[in-house]
Amino acid sequence: MNDNPVPNKSPLLSKTLADLILAYLVSIKVEYIFGIPGGAVEPLYNSLARESRTENPRIKSVVARHEAGAAFMADGYARETGRLGVCCATTGPGATNLITGVASAYADRVPMLVITPQTALPNFGRRSLQESSSDGIDTVAMFESCTRYNSLVSHPNQLEGKLFAALISAFRRPQGPVHLSIPMDILNMEWNGSSTFQLCKLLRQPEMIDDYSLDTLCEKLIKSRKLVLLMGGGCREASEAILEFARMSRTQIIATPAGKSWVNAYDPLFRGVFGFAGHSSAREALMDDDIDYIIAVGTSLGEMSTGGWDAVLLNEKLIHIEETAENFSRSPMASLHVFGHLKTIFKSLTQMCFAISLRDNNMHLNQSALTTSSTTSIEDSCAPEHIVLDDLKKYLSNKAPIKPQRVMCGLAKRFPKDTRFVSDAGNSWAWTTHYLHPQQGGHYHIGLGFGAMAWGIGAAIGLALGAPGKVVVCITGDGSYLMSGQEITVAVQHKLPVVYVVLNDSALGMVKHGQQLGGGEPIGFELPLVDYAAVARAMGAQGFTIKSPKDLIELDIEAIYKTPGPTLLDVYIDAQEVPPMASRLDALDRRVPRKGAA
């Protein structure tokens, strides 16, 4: 890099430091930058424009309709691909609009690079339009609490070093978003093309394990007769190794609401979700008196993952296995903590512990976990037989108005096996966690950490771009859709096969049912009746109205997902159906006691 870069007088013809940023992103196989242009971030968009004119553009711009939507899209792209999500915005309100989406990624530990500009350095403190320096509205300070790395680039020679530090921090455990704030005059300085791209090889995480705790774990497992395995949202990269361990040891599997993504609901070992909107079959698996140990993997053990910190999980039988050490702070009661690379740990367990036990003919572990009754195909039923649902009758009901439980059954059964499902915040969380059973593992996504409404609307677009040609189904509520429904036009523009399922009950459903169940005053939940299908058609998408199971059955699903561009299903659900959200109310200490309860 030049020792003394100078402002580039012809940004459309020469390479700038903004091109250096793109070159780094290309080197780690990032394909998209999600954002909204503006004056201060123009040098970055000039670089994207130059890249778009090359024979084979390696990185492209996707323009969102709101900056929070751009961050949600970057989040979805990262979840689908495992690569870095990248979003950007201009200075001032562009940067502040990003913050909710960045905070959501921080809570869910999604790796993301956030780029915002500043006004030119010489203008700091002069009250420039949208000034975001420490002398104005200090956006760097605002990002401090929701990023893993956060820095102002105050000199051109800092850029490459700080960019690399940010990339390292995004992928270091715990993963999360990182933020660089770069004055526009630095972005626009000339770059001579030199770099140290080979440093990007260091982004690969080392496969470290704690040998002592692993040996202790092996000793415990070999002497055990029955285990239960809890998979959390952090199991993505290790899911195959974890499931192989479960199959070899014939261990029953349960999952947190986020961990549900990594296990096939039709796996005969799976007993459902524990925690928010969970299944009684999962809880019963934990309550078995014969269990020696509960192995929790890749979970922070927060409220939603533990059903409000339920002691049926959090007790001395717990063994907590993590590659994010800070998660151990929520499991002091565990009999053992095992720290290290999850995939390496479970490969070692399969090879070491069970090779020994099989050699000695001493395999005691749960020989009865597999059941022949749990092999029912989705062609016969939308629900696996080994998962107990709260209300099977409503799940299969053909009455109108359509039950939200019945909607979940229809979606899982009628879309292709490799469909990506996205659950937005609100009642959609509860309905999908409990009643939606995708036909393959790895294709269900939920943003529980921060609970940002409309997260799913943007995330679905990022998922679709990360999985070209695959169908993405976003289940959202009318409240969320009224916040960010305009993002459907991004899917229209890019001809993405995203299906938005709007659960239309003319209410902020979680607020409404929370007030009813918790004894609160009924206020502030009402929404106007909106024809969302008509709105979607006005924006260039397909739109269909669903008021009964018959309407859902008669939809030509294949024609819908084979049509270039998005589709919206405006589903008028039975507004009186109460979602399975009791554990949330317990955590808030708001549930009205039953008559006769102590």
C-alpha cells in the first residue's frame, strides 16, 4: 500500500482504498454487499460499479429499501452460506438505521462486516450534514455495544490493518458483527493494488480441544447407561459429527428452538424442542429417572433455550460442551464443562470412547432410544410420531378460518424437501417452533437472540441469494410485515423465489395473547385489516388470499415457486388460537395462576 495515499481525482478510472476492501471480501468469497447508497459512502459504490463492469463480477451490490433490512439480508446470507455477511450505509441516519439489524446479528452470533462512512476528515467538528464523528452524532460509540470489533479509520495507513482485525474478530468465537467507520476522503484515496491477502488464511478457526476434559468426558460416557443430547443453535458446523455420535450411542436428541435447524424432525432419535414453544416429548426425555447425563452442545443456555431456566435441564446431570467459553457462565451447576472445537470433540468421542466400549463389549448406552414407530413418512403425516404436539386435532383441522397450526402442517408437507424456512419474530416463533417440521435438517432459521420484528423478511432475501434456485419460505406476522414489507420489492427486482406467508389476524399477536394470558390490560395490539395479497401484487409480486385449508390445498405450489420472483400468501388465521408461549410468560412472571393453584 502507498505510504502516502492521496485523494483520487478520478474515482471512476483509478482504484481506490474502497477497491482494497472489495479485494479482501472477494478473497474470502463474499458475493454480495447489502446496503443503501449515499453521498459519503459513494466511493464504495463507485468500486462496486467498476466491479460490475468486469466480465465476471465477483461481488455485487444489493440495494435494500431500509438499512435495517440490509443488515437482516446480510444476516440471512451468512446463515445460509457460512460466509461473512456484509452490509453498508451512508453516514448519519443511514448508520443509525443499521443498528437494529446489527444488534440482532450480535445477539445471534452471526459473522458480519458493517461498513459506514464519515464525512471528510477535515470537516470533523464543523457540523457537516449528517456528521457522525465524536463531535457530532457519534455513530462509532453507538455501535460499541453490539459489535465484536468497532473502530474509526482515522488515517489511510490504518485501513488494511483494521480491516484484517475486524475480519478476524467477526469469525473468532463468539462470532458476531464488526464495524468500520471510514471517512469518505480515505475511502476515495488512490490504491496502488498491493495488499497482504494471504493473511485471510488465518480466518480459519483452529481445531483446539481441552484433552483433560475430553478424557474425563469419555470416562463418564463409557460408564453411563442412558444419555440425552441437547443441540443448540451453535451446532451448525458440527451437526453431522454430533448426529453420528447420537446414532452410534443410540442417544435421544432434543433441541433448543434455534438448534432445531440442525436435526431432521423425522430422525427416529429426535424428541422435539425444549424451551420456548417446546414439546412435552422433549421434556419427558429429560425427566427420565434413568438418565445419567444431559449433554448440552452449542447453546448459550439463555431464556428461550431453557424454557425460562428450567431446573429439569439445569441441574447436576448437565454436561456442557462449548467452543464459546463465555457460555459456561450460565451452567455453573454442570458436572463437567468441555471446551473446544465441537466437530473435533464429537469425532473424537465417536472414535475414542465408543471404540473402547465396543472393543470391551461394554456398550451400555441407551439401547432403546430407537423406535420402529417413528419412521412415518411426511407423505402420511405432517408431524413425526415421536414428537408430541400440544393440539394434534387443530394441526390437522380442515375448519375455517384456518388454524395457524394447520398452516404449519400444510407448509411443511407441500413445499420441496430442500425448502429454506425462516421464522420471523412474534407469534410466528411459537407456531413454527412447535408445529413446523421441515423434511430436512439445516434449512430452518429463527432469530431469537434479539427478537427483532421483520428480521425474517430481510433474512429470507439473503438466504435466497446464498442458495440460488432454492425456495425460501418466510413465515411472518402482519405486524412485522407492516414494518418492512417493502423489502419484497428487492426480491421482485432480483427475481428471487421467496414465499412470504403473512399470518393475518389484524393484531400484534404476541402482545395480544401475552396480555390475555398474563392478565394485562388489552391495549395497543390492534392493527387495521389490510389486503396484503393486493399490496404484494401492486409491488410486482404474486399475491394469494388464504382463508381456509381448502384454499391452501388448492394452491398450485409448484407453479408458485417456479415463477421468477416472490409470492405472498395472505393467510387469514383464526385469531383466537393461542400460541404455545407459556414459558415466556413464566420468565416474565406474568402468567395468571390457574384456579386452585398454590
